[in-house]
Amino acid sequence: MKNEAQVRRVGRLLKGILPAKQWSSLKGFVARYFFSRNLRLLATMYGSDKWGQHWYAQHYERHFSFLRKKPIVLLEIGIGGYNNPRAGGASLRMWKNYFPKGRIHGVDIYDKSPLNDDRIRTFVGDQSDEKFLRHLISEIGTPDIVIDDGSHINSHVIKSFEVLFPLLADGGIYVIEDLGSSYWPDFGGSSEDLASARTSMCMLKMLVDGLNHKEFMLCNYQQSYFDENIVSMHFYHNLAFCFKGQNLEKGYRQLQDTSAS
């Protein structure tokens, strides 16, 4: 926490002294050469709410570090700044510096094209529109990482996941932020029906069951795509990571039967 506070103080000082263009260039240089491995400091430098307002950066570091030097394709839903075309994009710039070989893409319902930059490209669209999402993937290529920081409306989150997770690269990671909206009625959530409401968290809970589907004692159970292609899930406060891969591990009873024979 001490380093983050120091970065804020130095940043405010330099921003007040230097012309905007020089500060922008210097900030990028400092981020690339001094703090590129530390997402918490990058988030602080660029003003991303993934550190400070939320405490997500530490979890992203844990799960993304093995991809940092790879030429990944990252898609983040939700750019920020509402209808101001030049506002937002803090997380996109943070990802650009954290993934020096990555191609970074952002989606928002508002035009954010002034934020386009080297290795950053923005798109206008609705995250609940399947046609748009499929066209988007055809444009950017198979994503290695998808981050949903969009509307947080439960039906939108579920629709995006249902469409985009199957289009994710094998070994890819799908992240859903701000899951607190699962409990808020004005976002389509519920704080009462925690087991079966059509919410993001209920969907994720069902996916955890699907991860263990080979333990089900059901004769005619039909495996879903998600049962077969999610190998790991990690949960933190308001944040979930789903890892894609072939879920081939045998169930305990299958192993017992094999050993008995």
C-alpha cells in the first residue's frame, strides 16, 4: 500500500508540472520500464478502479502472470466514462502495459474510438447482442482472456458468457467482475432466492456443479458444453475466474470400478 500511495503523490506532482502530452508519454515510459509486472501499481497510475475502489488487481496478477509476455488477445466488456468519448479506458491502458505483446480490445455501448491507440482497439456494441458478439470475435480473433466489466445486469452477464465462453481459446480465462449485482433487484438480482434465481452467481454455482458432473448419480444425464470445457473456477469477493480446457478427469466411482476390474 505504501508504494501505491507514493505513486499517487508523484503522479499528482508531475501531472501538475508537465504539459498533458509530456505527462502522458512519461507515464507510459514509467509504467513500461518500472511497474509493468505490478498490476496494482499500473492500476494506480492509470486510474483503474481495479485497485483502490475494488481489490481485483492482486487476483489478476495471480492468474494472469503466466500469460504476461505472450501475444495474447484480450477483450474487456465495459470501457468506462459513460457517454464521454474521451473518458474511460484506464483498464485498457493498464492491460496494454501489463501485456507488452498483447492486443487489447474494449467494448462499450458508447463510441470510445478516441481512446484507440497502438495495440488498443475499441468497439461499439451491446454485450447482450449475440450477433454483435460473434461478429466482434470474427474481427479480433480468438480471445485468450475475456473480462466482463460491462453493464452488470444479470441477464447481460449470462448472455455474454453463454456466447463468448465457447469462443474462448483453449486454456483461456473468462472473468466476471462486480458480482454483487447478483443480489440487487434493480440489476435483475435477488438477495432472497440465492439458489435458483436467474443471476450471474447462480449460473456460476451451477458451473461448479458441472465441473463435478462425473460424480452425478444420474443414468441419463447429458453433459453440457460447460461441463466438458471448464477445468477450474476461482472466486473472490465480487470476482470470478473460469478456466477453459477439457474436463476429462474421471469420477471417483469410475476410478473405483476400473481398479476393481
